[in-house]
Amino acid sequence: MTGGQGLRQFQQFTELCAEVGFSGLVVTESGRTPFLQCAAAALTGVDIDLATGVSVAFARSPMVHAVTAWELADATGGRFRLGLGPQVRAHVVRRYGVEFDPPGPRMKEYVLAVRACFAAFRGDAPLNFEGKYYNLSLLPAMWNPGPLSVPDPPLDLAAVNPWMLRTAGEVADGVHVHPMNSITYLEETLLPNLAVGRERAGRAAEDFTLFVPLFTVGGDTPEDRAAMRESTRGMVAFYGSTPNYAFIFEQLGRPGTTEALRAAQKSGDLAGMAAIIDDDLLEHFIIEGTWAELPGKVKTRVAPLAGYDVRVVLYLAGGARGARFRQFGTLARDLANVTP
């Protein structure tokens, strides 16, 4: 998983990722658009999968996302996946200046609208999508990108809560699991709700992809791992301050954690936020060990997901440099095609 960089720099980064052992890149959307990064990566011609993880759906019309994904599917020879997510209300409304509510129903309709665009591009049906939030009915031939020689780009959704997970199971091709996941969350929230959605659509688990970001803290000694461990503690505190994620702490018998994090955040006490994520709580969210131990520990972590197409995402690798980055690449190679 990686954020954006200068486009020429990202091409070099992509080549390095393929060299050291990564089979794919999940490109986040932050200060730079993930699509230009993916296009730059695709044009290197290296043997690597690309996915947005995730692009902010509501910031663009379904047609814009559909056309962009279509072009990237073509450029990558079918190795691009479109990952979408709603983001949070403040960013959607105040940064992008577009509508947000209600995010769940709007997101479900958005996916169906993108699929309607894909069908029109293929020539299977005229564009005629009518929904509550999106209406698309105009696609003259000169604005139609035309059919691809590869399958439609898969469409994956970021989903955390039960409603969105059920929706993803019903209408998407995969899910981007939140990095702040625990075995308890996977077993009690992710799997049962995905199953409900899949059953609505009559879909098998093996046809559904799970992108699972993991906080893998590697190093041959505790001292080697200390800085990465503390950085991860801060990330869990940051993510955990989101009200919609409070239930993840509650599942672990730690109610009130999100409220405490938000109080520390509002007062500007970043150290206090990190301190709330004590070692016992942190252990639920990280996988720590020597580089030799990590492959086995990762496989144990994703074992509950047996039957799905699992893509392990090394969340911390994108920020690593030098020898540590190459160690993450070796770990990626060891985990290639992992079957829980």
C-alpha cells in the first residue's frame, strides 16, 4: 500500500517494487490522485497488479470513474482494479464540495451506475441508468471509449460496518478491509455480513476478493521493531478516533476507547492519544516478529478467511526505505498466492 508521488518518481518506485518481490500495488488517494499514479505505473510495463485503495467515489461522477477505470484496464492488460469508498462526511462535503448523505444507499447506487457505464462501453446496452442519486442516459458514440479486449475492471468497495459489508457482498467484486482489523472483527463482523450480501446475489466466496491490509512489524530484535511498533500505535489511535469505528474496540471489551481518543485529539494531545492504545490493545491490530516469523504469523492471521481470494496488503511497506523495504519485498514474495 502506498500513497502518491511525483509521476516519474512513482514509475521508478513501481519498478523497484516489482524487482524486490511485490506482486501488486494498492494506491491510496490523499494529496495526489491514484489514477495518474496507476497510469504512470502501467506505462512502465512491469509485471505488477494495480488497484486504487481507495478512490473517493462521491468526489467524481460514476461516468468519470468508469471511463478512467476502463482506460487503466486497457493500459494494464486487465491488471487494474477500481477500489471505491465514500470517505467521511467532512472531507466529501468540505474538501470536495459534493453531496454525502446517505452514504450507504448512495454508494450502492454508485456501484450499479458504474456497472451500467461498463455495459454501455461494451455495447451490451444503451446507457440508461435511473436512480435516486444518479441518472445517466447520454453516451453518443464519439464519447464512448468502446469495448476492451480484456474483462471489465473489477470493482471493489471499502467497507467497515455491517451495512456496507452486506452491500459489498451483494454488488461489488471485492472488499478493501480497513487496516484497523482484528481477528475478532474478521470473524464477528466481516465474514457474516459479507456472507449475507453474497447470498442475496447468489455468489460464491471464491469469486470474491478480500484486500486485507496488515500492520506487519518486522525486525530481528525488539529494538529493531520499536520505532515501527510505536508508529503503528499512533495509526491505530488516529483511525480509532473515527466514531463509526468505535464498535471495533467494543468487540474487544474496550468500550469508550473512541470517545477517549476523540477527547485527546480535540485537545491536541497526540501523545495522549497513542497512550490510550496500550500494549494489550495494540496486540489485536499488529503482527509482530522477526522477518523469518512473519510469513507464518500472517498466514495464521488470515486463516479465518479461507475460501476467499485473499490479497494480503503490507500496509507499512510503502513508508519503508532501503534494506527494510527489501525485507518487506521478500515477505511479499513469501506470501505470494497465499491460501489461508
